[in-house]
Amino acid sequence: MTRSIAAEVAIRPDLRRSFLDGLSPAARAHLLHEWRFWARPMQLPPPPPWRVWFIQAGRGAGKTRAAAEFIRAEAESGRARRIAVVGETAADVRDVMVEGPSGILAVSPPTLRPRWQPSLRRLSWANGTVATTFAAVDPEQLRGPEHDLAWADEVAKWPDEEAWHNLMMGLRLGAARCVATSTPRPRAWLRRLLADPGTIVTRGATAENAANLAPQALADLERRYGGTRLGRQELAGEFLEEVPGALWQRAMFERDGFRADPPAGAAQVVVAVDPAVSAGEDSAETGIVAAARDRAGRFFVLADASARLSPDGWARRAVATYDRLGADRLVGEVNNGGDLVEAVLRRTAEAMAAAGLRPNAELAYRRVTASRGKQARAEPVAALYEQGRVQHAGRFDALEDQMCAYVPGGDGPSPDRVDALVWALSALADRPSAPLAAPVLVGGSDGRR
């Protein structure tokens, strides 16, 4: 059974009437906070023994509510507990796990609601139970404190496994347990956790919680992502292994030091645009990726501004990215758009200058043409990653997902973000020691180029 008791009662009018008629006003009030009545089976904790209860579910599947209710029930159980509440960042903990619509404060009955002291990162219950909040981006916070209960949210988004290890080492009071919630991603350490004998895994999909989600939003998600690899991960909650034959693997992104800020004064900065040939809800995205090369020959991906936009929209975004990063060159792939790409960028640069959004109408632009096949262009760039010569200045989840799903010669849609990435890094790698000279200056009211 995937429905809650409440859902079963709701679909049977005779049972609904007899059930509700038999409840006193006090019992009806109590029922509002009786989680076992409202919860679907996947939202209820498995029978012990277990060390980690891992709720692996799609977005909106109800995993946050399930974990918050579990923590609430344990906190109200009578004896004082020491609880760790851990999210990726302090803002995630506050906005989702504590103060969110399915967070600890929201699910607690008014008479039993804990006292929340944000400055102390502390929730306190009347029975002496205390929950302290931690951010996984600062794993040292978890080095030292002891707990007998924990909630770890969206662990697949955590920067690495250090915070998890520190949490587990501090989870050593009594029969200590942890509920972990996450939409899965192919992380090597997460795979090990899911396979651990002390871990019980509960799975759920977004569609199973349809009664509590906006119908139009659910339909839109299914239309956009149904049947895709991303949909299987983000909506169905499947843990997907690496794609056989993909040029990029997740392990490349999990190396120490892979995410790093580029040194000040990068030698060369390029913004690459792979324009979509049409604009509409079902159109491909326009890839807009910025990259840099330092004087030591290391490459850095600076930004992924890709989006599904009209020609005016992607041109404005590309020019704005160029200006923001002080780029040396903007390169545009012209196989699909020909001279139209250059014309759109020129017109946009002029319009932005006229509106005072940039100092002048000029930008250094160079067209690039795919004289080689996509695989031939992408393989040298993938080799740079394998050699450890490319770093990412932040998390670019959509880009990295597309990179790890790209199989040369595959039947999937054109990887627009990957195409822009390849153009940007290729432009930087083709002339490793020479400055980016002789670009075409696009713009100017007299049409000079």
C-alpha cells in the first residue's frame, strides 16, 4: 500500500463519515498532529535495528516531512536527547529543516513546539532535549560534539564526505541513529553508505505525493523530465550509476581541489555561446559557458549561464556574462545560425550600451565553426579533465549532469551546455601561449567590425 490511512479514509465516503462522526472535538484536534494517520508507508521509520535510515526520494516526495516528524517524535518521547540537525549550508538548515513548511517547527503541535534560538543554532524542548544545527560546508563544526540522534538532509549535495564522517563519529551516545534524506546523485561515498549493512533505505517518487503538490507543477515536471535520465533521478529518486561510454565521469568532479577559485588576474577569459535554433517551451537551451586559463596553463570553468531563451534573451545574457567577467573574447558557434548569431550579438551590444548597461557597443567576438564532429571536439576537452587540468569555480550541477550523460554518438538530445563548454575550453587550449589577438570588434553605430 502506498497511500496513507487518511487517504484510504478519504476515498471511502461511508468510512469517512463513520470515522469522523465517532471522534470527539479533542480527538479531532489531536488527529491533526497524529503523523501515523497522515503518513504514507515510505514516510514511517522502519523497525529497528538500524544505524541509518536513508530516505532516497524524488523532489517533493515528502522526505523532509518524514524526517521532521521522526525527529519531533523522538524529541517528545520523554527522555532528553542530544540531536544534530545537518544540512548543506546554514541557510538550508534554517529555511528547510527548521523553519520550512515541512520543518521541525511547522510539524510540532503548538503546545509542544520547541524554542528556536537561531543565534545559538539551537532548538530546545521542555523535556530537556536539545537539537543543534550544523552546516556540512563547515565539517569542523561536527568535530567534537556528541549526539544520540541526527537528521542529515540532502547529503548528495554536500561538498564531500568529511561532514558525514564527522557526524557519524560524534553519533555515539546510547543506541544512536540517523535519518538521512536526499534526492540521490551518483557519489562514490553515497554508494558505499547505501550498501552498508547498517543502512535501511526507503524509496519514494514525486508522483506518490501528488495529493500535496500543485497539479500544474507536477504535470509540467513530468512533461519536461518524464522518461529522461534526469527525471529518473530527480523525480523517481533512482540512484543512477555512471553512464557507460560517457566522456566524463563523476569521479573527475570529486577529486580534492577540483572546486577552486581561479587566481586573480587570469591570463585569458572566454565566454562561449551555442545558440538554440528556435525559441519556445520545447526548444533546446542556449549554452552559455565562461572559462579561463591562468598563466600556469590551468583551466577554470567560471560560469554556466545557459537557459532556454529567445535570441534577444540569450544575447543579453551572453553579453552581460562577458562584461561581468571582463572577458577577452566571446565566441559563437555559427553552424545553425550563420551570420545571424553575430548580428544578434551586435544589435544587443548596441542596445545595452544605449541603455547605459555597458560603457560602449563593442565586444571582442569570434565565430567558430564545427569543422570536426562533436566527438572529435569534445574528446580533447574531456582529456584535460582526466589530466586534472580543469577546475570548476563552484558547483554547476546542470552542466555536470549533462557532461556525465554525454555519450558520443548517442541518441539523446544535443548537449547544449556541453557544446558551449567545449567551445570555451577549446578556444583557450588552441593557443596556449599566445594572447587572444585579432578578434572581430562587433558593434558601433556606424556598423564597423
